[in-house]
Amino acid sequence: MSATRAAHRVLVLNSGSSSVKYQLLDMRDASRLAAGLVERIGEQTSRLKHSCLATGETREHTGPIADHDAALKAVAEELTRDGLGLDSPELAAIGHRVVHGGMFFTEPTVVDDEVLAEIERLIPVAPLHNPANLTGIRTAQALRPDLPQVAVFDTAFHTTMPESAARYAIDPKTADRHRIRRYGFHGTSHAYVSRETARLLGKDPSEVNVIVLHLGNGASASAVEKGRCVDTSMGMTPLEGLVMGTRSGDLDPAVIFHLARVGGMSMDEIDTLLNKRSGLFGLCGDNDMREIRRRIDEGDEEAALAFDIYIHRLKKYIGAYYAVLGQVDAVAFTAGVGENAAPVREAAISGLAGLGLAVDPELNAVRADRARIVSPKGARVAVAVVPTDEELEIATQTYALVGKNN
Ligand code: ADP
């Protein structure tokens, strides 16, 4: 890979079922040229919000955008208006976020028919995400058939997990027949943040063990040993693990039988309950940590209990991954809550001095966009805040792969 390659831009696409998020990056200096979002695709009130970072200009349109094809064409038009059109010879590739890569995709992969077919075969284990990701890839292919399209999988970083962590304790034949195992998600973020944490400590990723806590609306923890993931809290689907914005996380599976048999709920109703109406939202009616903290400050007991349940689960995972790793160099907080909510970091780490873990209240209270250490000077284990950047990671992996193939 060389900085003088003629084609040095990468477009990153994150296609959801009714939205497309995008960023155009210049890989010579990893700078953002443009970024935006199309939401409510298929509705009358679709919205495109586009920012050109070079000029500082932001444009917004509201009105019907029928499908992903129309959405991507609208994005292409906006980029062309900024002189950054998708027909530019400077565009090297399009990198796509793909949520589920199963066991098969351990690395970013240039898309061909076989790759598309495999992503499609994984739809039963990722019914909400993979169809939208596929649509995004196919639409981009139609727009620029000559350009490499690269799939970067949320699950890839976790494929290094040993079988002892990846398997559920159920009959392996049944598990294999239905592809039931722990895949983990948010892998692009865990990969990026664990590497950036090593950099913050002045070490190579192969020299450090890191517990990464990705706390956004979805949330997951991972144990990263010398740069390789050895355990993560999400499982076959993103429902397992930590308490999240609207997902319950870990739950006795018998609760589901009970809700069906005794509660008379259908499987779809239980699915919606656990994925969309549980977690912080289910506990107190709010899933935004800012709002929950505001309510706690006003003495709201429901919000306080929701916060305590969230922290208790988080603490259990820190302890569990400490034991999995045996020796820990850093605990890194990332994503919307992890990066911004000082009280969450303080509460999750409090009482763990015996494990060499503490936060310095003053350092922890500082608000900043950069990666930083918030544990006291000389602490045995660093506690770090490391902003995640999944788009940059997707672009970096895409550009490296395309460079290798050229
Ligand atoms: P997503 O999982 O949707 O990508 P993000 O990583 O953007 O989520 O995180 C979104 C969440 O971050 C919000 O729901 C909110 O709870 C939390 N958050 C964002 N900013 C703050 C803040 N300043 N203080 C506390 N929490 C915040």
C-alpha cells in the first residue's frame, strides 16, 4: 500500500433496513471528505442529511425516497455537487458494513457472487441486518460495477474465540445444524478500540490484554488477548450479554418458555419485548443515559434502579473477562455511553481496587474527543476512554485489502 496510489478515496456504506449511513474518506491522511445519512427509506418523509467536511456545508432534503437504489443515487448526486462524485477515478473502493459473517468470514472480503450467496445463507441467523446489508452491496455494485466492493463483517474480529467460549452447552449436532454458536458483534469497534488502547499505552497490540466495553445503544464487552478476541458478550444474536438501551441482555432462557406458556405471548411478541422494549427502556422508560442521569439527579428511584442493574451487569462482565484473561493491562470504555458518561465509568470501576482498577475523579470528569487514560497515575491496570471509529476502521480494512489485490 502506498500513499501515492491514484485512487485513494473509500466510500463506507452502512445500510440498515430503512437507512443508509455513509462516509467518504481520503485514505492518504484518513480524513473525512463527506458524511451523511438517509433515513426513513420507503416512507413519504424520507430525509437525507449530507455534510461536506471540506467546505463545512450541510444540506438536508425531506421527501419520499422509495428504496435503497434511490437513496444511493441521491447520495451520489450530493457527492457530485461537492466535486466528490462516485465516478471519480480517485475512488478506490466501497467498503460495506455487514453485520453477520458467520464462521466463514474471518477477514474483510472483496465481494463476488459466492460471497453474496454466503451472506444470503446467513440471513436466518441475522434476519434484521443481512438483507439490508445485501441490498446496499447490490445497489452499489449496480452504480459502479467496475469498482471493488468490500464486505467488512461485525463478527470477523470474534472468529478467533476458542470453542470453549464460542459454543453454547447444548448438543453440538443440533447446534451445528442450525448454526447456533456465539458469534459476537461490534467486532469492527472492538478491533479498532483494542488497537488504539495499545497505542495509548505505547505498546504493540500483541503485548497487551484489554477488556473493551462498547457501550452505545447496543452494548457489548470483549476480552482481547494480545490483539486477538478470546471472548465477547453478544452471542448468536446481539441480544446476549450486557443490559442495553432496549435489549435485556442475559436472561434465563426459561423466561421465554414461561412468557409463552404462562403469559400466552407469541414468539414474535417475546422477540419484540426482549429486543425492543427491555434493557434501560424497559426498566425505566428511557434508553438515553443522559436522560436517566438527569432523572437520578432529581431523585427518580425507577431510573436509579435501572442504572444500578446496568452497572451490576457491566461489573460482572469486567470481573468475568478479568478471569478469562488472567492478567489485564487496560479496560477501555467506548461508544456513546462509554465515551461520554463519566458516572457510568466511575460506577462500573468502583470497588475494584483489589483488581488494580480505579478511576481518577478529575481525569474521569474531563470531556474530550481524544483517547485518554482516566485511572490514577501509576495504576496497575489502565482505565481508558477510547473513542471508537467504525467507519475509519472499515475504510482502513477496505483500502488495505484493495491495495493488496492491486
Ligand atoms: P449506537 O449503538 O446507536 O451506535 P451510540 O454509540 O451513538 O449508539 O450511543 C448512543 C447512546 O449514547 C445514547 O442512547 C445515549 O444513551 C448515550 N450518550 C450519548 N451522549 C451522551 C452523553 N453526553 N452522556 C451520556 N450518554 C450519552
